[in-house]
Amino acid sequence: LALCVMLLAQTWQKGQTTVQFNEDTLCLMPANRTIYWRSIDRWSLSYFSTRRDRRQGWMHLRVASGDNVIKVDSRLDGFSELAIFAEQAARSAGVDMSAATTMNFQALRRELSH
């Protein structure tokens, strides 16, 4: 029963969460977290497969500045646009991409071009 209540609470919380971004900031509400793109120092785009052939799954974007971290998963409407904007912002801020993040962005771009 406790597990069911916990999962229900997490589902409700995700339903209440909104992510907004513009040319200056990335905001997570109602948690009141804001990251200025110019100050990001870490970021990643991960892929989590639900099958061995890696044909199905979801992506997870993580953007951080100091102790402030915003995590977004690809089930969010507008995720692709946010991820591409984050990539551009990270490049502008001089933040490197890991090999895994680079591969995941290539996959995201391929998916968007179809």
C-alpha cells in the first residue's frame, strides 16, 4: 500500500510540474528552480531503453549550475526543442558534451528529421 501511495504522489507531482525556457533561463515550477543558461556548468542527455534492441525508450535531459539541477524527461511536450536549445546554450557557455551525450543528440536529430 505504501508503494502505491508513493507512486500516486509522484505521478500527481509530475502532472503539476511545468518547465519553461527562454533565451536567458530554464525554469522548473512549482519547485521555483531557475538556471541561467550563461551559468550552466554541467549537462547531459541520457537515453534509457526499454528493449534490448534499444528501439524504444525515453531521453532524460539534465542541466546544472552549481547545486541547482533541473531534470526533464522526453515525455514532456516540447522536450526536443528544449534539448536542442540546451545544447546551443551549453556550447555558448563552453560546457563540453560527453561521448554519450553526443551520441544521444545525434539520435535525437535523426528522429526529428524523419
